[in-house]
Amino acid sequence: MNRLLRILLVLAAYGFFKEFKPSEPYLYEFEHETLNISSEDLSSRVYPVWTYSYLIFLVPVFLLTDILLYKPIIVAEAVSYLVCWILFDLPIAKSVLTQQIIEVLYGAASATEVAYFAYIYVVVDRSFFKRATSISRAALQAGKFTSYLTAQLIILLHWGDYYTLNYIATGSLALGFIASLLLPMASWRVAYERRFPIKDGEMRKEEPSYGIFVKRLIMTLWKDTVSMYSNSFILKWSLWWALASCVDYQVQNYAQTLWGSVQTEDTQYNGITEAIVPLVAFPTVLLMEKVNVRWHLWGEATLAVLSIIDAGILLLSALTPSIFVMYGCYIVYRVLYEAMITIAQFNLASHLYKDSFGLLFGLNTFVALVLQTILTMVVADKKGLHLPIREQFYVYSGCHVVISVIFVGAAAFTLTRHCRNGDPLLREEEQTESSSVQEEIRVEEQEHF
């Protein structure tokens, strides 16, 4: 077994175990029914803490991920998740304060997930980026599906209670922690050579060391950031990443609260619903490797169409009195997001001519979290409008309408400019995406140096 395959397997195992948390689909019921925390406290005092914590922790994460070479951040994610579920199992979990502490740790774990997605691009060649992206994301979906299906069976067949789900999750997260320790450290020397290449025939002015690597990373941080977002392709996909992720985080955070407004004891199918999402997303994400679209041309149009579909799905969720329609809307919405975020991640990684993956993914997520924080404060927080849960989903639907309008305008501009240049919109023989990306990167490198 070659080294690359071993790394992919260990990373996939870590991704699987960290997502194998059977209690997640029933956290609202566990906190509300078992721990006797009111729905009002959960919605306005507990769940918003995750957003604020995520935002605060993300700043040091995206600044340090590339410097610390990914593995330490991944281990920190594993530890944060494990401590979260250990606290769930303790008697002190019944207090709002403990739940807020758990949300702080969960926010820290969410922020450090950037390293999981960035790590693989440092250890594989660019030609394998699309496959590596699909595998790493598919591992997450496999973990979620197995986890949520297990949860539904345990609850439906009365094999255990919510505490049983927590104990299983704790054991899985312990295995995830072990897997994170088995990941090899990324080589700072390889990262240095890829991040700071020299022209043919030139000699380096000084012998590289890890200290010099860190120093140069810090010195070029602002320059790299400006350079990344000066690329219009990276800018548009980053904009979609931030806007769509902002709404997706809110939907995930408050979906169980919406379901709880119409659920009865006979209609609690949260587990199977959450299980269907990764069941469908798993093959969808893997198939993204085979999708060969001229994203520089059709990307904005695709994002505009999907955004208006998302708006309709969320509006239907807010209007329907049926829990089963809500479940169906949630499944379609989440699968569409997982498919498009996989494409966005691959496109962004492929168009970076420097290995600033942690910086780019972290900044995009940071912008998403800033927007989500504003949305949470205005819509859900007691200090804001504090809207009822259905009205919150009207707002989330409207956010997708705004995203669609933005990308309709961008698509019209791109396609019009393309036609004016005399290039056909459709070609009988397409240049492969990877070859066009490599040419674009080569041109950017020449312009940079």
C-alpha cells in the first residue's frame, strides 16, 4: 500500500468517526425533554452561542492552519468534539451554562474543520485534487449516514434512550481522536518549496528552515490574500461559499426547532431524515469527480438556478403544516448544498497557484460566520427581532433569493462578455477542466513573478 493511499484511508477513517455521532439528530429532544431545558432557552440562549464561538475561534484557525501544517489543528478538532460529548454524559449537562460551554467547544470544533479539508491538498498532486476532494467529503457523508441510521433504529425499536446515543457517540469520537494522531505531519519543506517556488536556474538566497517558512508565511499573508481574491474565478466561488454556507448553517442549527413545532411522538423521524441526507449525498459527492463543466463560463448560471430552488424549498418548509414535507425539503436542500460545496472546494483548490488552502477556506468560512452572526443576532437572538421559527425560515428563503439575484447578474455579464469575444458557448470538443486550470495557474505564476 503506497503512502498516499494510507494517508487517504486514515483521513477518511477520521472523517467517518468524527461524524459518527448518533445523538445529533435528537439533540433538541435530548436537551428539551431529558435535560428539561426550555425551547425558548435553547433557541435564544444556547444555540446562538455556537455561531459566536465558531466565529471567534475561526480567526486564529485560518491564521495558524498553514503555519502549523494542519495536523495539530485536526487533533484540536478531535479533542473539542470528544470533550463536548463527555460533558453531555455528565449530570451537570442539565444547566443552561453547561450547554453554553458545550456550544463553545462545538464552535471550536466546527472552526478547526478547515484543516480537515485543507490537509489533503498538501499531500497529493494537483491532478488528484478532484478525487481527493470527493473521497474526503464522501467519508463525512458515510459517517453521518451510518450514525443517523443507527440513531433511528435505537430510538424506533426502543433499544436504548438518548443517553445510549451519547455513549456511542463518545466512543466513536475517541476512535476519531486516535485516527487524528495517526495522520502524518505535512512536510514543511515540501510546503515551503510549493509555496515559495524559484525560477529555473536560480539559487535560493538562504537555506530554508521551518522558522524561515513561518516567517515568510506571516510576511506574505496580506499579499497572498489580495492575490487570491484578485482572481475573479476564486472571488465568485468564494462569494457563493460564504453566502450559501451562512444560510446552510442556520438551517442546520434551527431545523430541529422547526420540526419540533409540529412533531408528535408518532412522527419523530429525525434520525432517518438525517440519515437519508448523507445516503443520497454520498454517491452524489463521489459523482462530482466525474462532472466536467466549464465552470468559468457556466458557474454563475448554475449557482443562480440552484439558489432560487433553495429559496423555494425553504419557503415551503416554513409554510407547510406537514412534518414529512419538512423532512423532504430538508433532505433536498442539504443534498444540493453538499454537491455544490464539493464543486466549490475543488474549483477553489485547483485555481490556487500557492498552497494557501487553510487561509482561503478559513477566510471564506469566516465571512460566512460573520454573516451568520449578523443573521442570528437580527433574526433569532432575544436582543434582535427574536422571530418565531417559521418566520425565521421566511428570512432564510429570502436570503437565497438575494444570492440568486447576485449570480443572475454575474451570469449575464460573463455570458455576454464571452459572446462578444466571439467564443461559442458550447463546443463539440471540450478542453478538460484540469488542463485549462493548469494553464490558468501557469499564467498567474508568470504574472506574479
